[in-house]
Amino acid sequence: MLPFARMTENPDWPDLPFSAWRETCDTLHRWTQVVGKVQLALTPLVNHWWNVTFRVTPRGLTTPTICYGQNSFRIQFDFIDHALRIETSDGKSETIALKAMAVADFHRLVMERLRRLGIDVHIWTMPCEIEGAVPFEKDFANAQYDAAYVNRFLRALQQSNRLFEIFRTRFLGKASPVHFFWGSFDLAVTRFSGRTAPPPTGVTPNVASWVMAEAYSHEVSSCGFWPGNGGYGRAAYYVYAYPEPAGYGDSAVKTPGGFYDKNVRQFILPYDAVRAASDPDGLLLGFLQETYAAAADLAQWDRAALERRQP
């Protein structure tokens, strides 16, 4: 058992054992992909696919404003009132209650409500980045929704978003927004050295190689938070470098609880280690900084030009 497995509940850092809401997480992952693919279909490509990501809000996750003809709309997941809201620039709106329902039913309802609002969009219904997935309209197996754990997930996202925003301000070079990727179902922020990178050689389920080549066209140090999906099995913070410089995995980690996982080739800090810390903010920000610094030093980034001098 991990040494931080037993602790007093901290409302700011809620307990989020993946085993307790795995089925809900799997369902919610696919629901976000339905909405995300609407966004993908109707927005112009921005470098590294930043046009398709969600942002964390005080109530959940939202698309940006999406233009459609002369009007615009956005779609928001509300994890407090547990509703999906579609709002248009001409004052119309539709709401879908978030409750236990099959992915197929969620997909049908979203497309029906969009048509009611005069939005006619066609999406590829095969989930991306999920092993063994089936098309949305055929998925009746994933149909769970535990509202209490979804709300805990929201609070974990909000804490992560807050600290990632602070970490992002310390970099003057090109950096991504702090944003949520519905394909991999994680919150992430990425720093760039300014140099190009070779295209990845791996295979991602239901994602074309040219898509990944666009995502990783330049050298990066990226960090993020995921709730345990994708086979990892527990909520954790991660940091990776692409391309990974020689010796990166051998870098010493001073942050208590942090380590390099050779299976995923990423530095990992379990979410529970952050929850258990007397200073969660300091622990996480220290982990993000030291693992970024390892990548930047080994890959010989121009750190003096790229980083903001701290007072």
C-alpha cells in the first residue's frame, strides 16, 4: 500500500480512486469525444490541434466559441448541476441532463439537440485513442455516471488547472494553453524549445500518423494530469519530453513520491502524493520544474532566453 493511501479528506484535493469510478470515467471519456468531434468538425486547424481542446471552467469543461455560419455556439459540461448545455449567439439553448445513459443515447441526444438549434454537423463516430472502442452509435456498454465522483474529478481538474497556469507563466517561449484533451482525457500544458522534431513512430488507436506528426512537430517538454484512464490505473501527474534526450529517465527526482516510469517513459507524481502533502502547491510545482529542467538541460534548450526570471 502506498504510504499516502490513508489520509484525512481534503475538500480542496478530493480522494479520486480510479477503481471507484472507472466505469463512469470510461463513459464520460466517450461523451467528451462526441462533443469534441463536433468542435473538430467545425473549427479550423490550429498548430498541434489546439483548436479541438476544452478549457476548465468553474463548473466543468467547455468548448471555445465555435462559429457556424453567421452565428456561433458553445457546448459546456456542467459537473455541478450535471448537465450538458448548448448555447447559441442568437439566444437559443438546449440542455441534456447528465445521468446514467449509454454512449449511443448521449450521441443521439447531442446530435438531435444540435439540429434543433439549426446546427447540421457530421462527425466520425469512432472514438480516438481508446483500445477496442466501438462507434458511438453502437456503444451501449458504457452507460455509467456517478455524479459524486464526476464532481470530485472536477475539483481535481480545477486544482491542477490553477497550478498549471502558474507553471505556464514562468516560461517566455512558445507554450500551449492549459487545456483538456478529450482524446487522451487529460489536462496538459506544453513548453517548446523552438526546434522542430521528427514525426513519432508509434501507433495510436484510431489516429492517423499525420495527426500525431502535427501534434509533435516540435521539440517539447509537456506535463499533465490524468485520472487513471488508459491502463495506468490511478490518478497521477506526468511529465515527458519529446524527443526524449539521452539520460532523461536517469535524472534524479527530488520530489517525494516522484519517479520515472520506464513503461510509459514519463516522470510520474501520484495524485495521492500531492493530496497527502503539507504543501500540495509547492510539491507539484517543484516536480514540474525539476522534470522540465532535466529535459531542457539534457536537450540544451536556451533556458536563459526561454524562461522568465523569478523575483
